[in-house]
Amino acid sequence: MSLQNKNILAVIPARGGSKGIVKKNLRQINGKSLVEHAATCAQSLKWIDTIILSTDCDEIRSHAQALNIDTPFMRPCELACDSTKSIDMWKHAWLESEKYYKKKFDISILLEPTSPLRTPQDIKDAIDLLLKEQAYTVATVSKTPGHYTPHKTLKVSNTGFIEPYLKDGIKYSIRQEIPNYYHRNGICYATTRESLIKKNNLMQEKCIALIIDRPIVNIDEEIDLKLAEVLMTE
């Protein structure tokens, strides 16, 4: 089954290194690893032509293969560093997949395991928005809580004195007066081959926001695993 006659590639990026949580992508929430949560979500959408995992880690690769996720290549070490840009990793995965499967993919979606609270509908909404608006890219975002916005952010000088990050930020004492800000939540990125492969563009041009209006957790620290488990259970 295809979606509007488009060849769609899902990429699950899961490198082995992690400073915050050791072997983070293999950690479990409600009995499933973060990799498995991403894979299960993608596998439920029959119009996704191909699902692959990009990793530099043999253990993660073996785990993915046990979940029936294709791992047709290993990610080079230079694309598995803390400083590696997502666009470079994604381009490598896309081109290597086209080489392996001997076909071109029109669209690709990126499903980061560290955002385990995604749903199949989130992915479908991202693809639908991409096609409807003829955008280059769709990125899922969440509204930034008022106390984390630039208007509430402070700097501390070398002498220990507090300064507002924005010159007029100090006057915004009431949260409701702060303009809306949004941040990427890692639930899903969807982009076209024209944008990523040909233009080397991810979010710089014609990127539309898909707002996710529910609690989302990105797994960076141990406490995030516990919080995600609570939210997933509810």
C-alpha cells in the first residue's frame, strides 16, 4: 500500500554513544526499548514502504534485526559523534538506502527513539501536511512553557548579578502576556527528496510546523524515562 503513489522511507536514528544515559536507545519504557517504540509506531503504518535503522552500534543493530527492522548498513563513526548534524546523518541513511534497495524515495520521515510518546497519527498528520501544503519539510513542535521562554530567561554575570536575557524581558512578570514560542519535540520530521538531498535543506526554507498539543517527553536523563512511563501508562 502506498500513499499518493509516493515511496516513503522511515529512518530511525540510534547511535550507540550517549553521555546522559548509557545505552539510552536500548533502555525500556513499559517493557519496550526506545528503539522498539519507534519501530512499532512505524510498522503500524502500512503505507511506509521501508523502515530502516541507522546505527554505529552492533548491539543496537542486533536488537533492531530482532524487531524485523532493516539495518542494511552501519553508520560511519564520523556521523555518530555528539557534534554530528541530523541532516548529515539523514542524508547518509537516505542515499545508502536508495543504493541498497535500488530505488529512489520521494519522502522520508525521521523518528527519533528519544521521543517515545509519538503515535501513528502524528506521523500520518506530518505526511498529510507535507503533501497538502507542498512544503519542503514538516517538523513537529510543542508550545514552550512560559517560564522557559526568552522573556523569562536570565543571565548571570561574572560578578554574580542577574541580567534579563532580553532587554525588555524583565517587564513580563505575567505569563499570559508572553508571546507564544515553540520548540522541536522530535516526534517526527518529514521531508522531500528535493529538499534534503538536492537542496541540503531541512528547516531553513518552507518548513511547516505541526503543533503537538499534549505532554511530550524527550529522553535525556533518567528522570525522563520515569516521566515517560507515567505519561504512557495514563
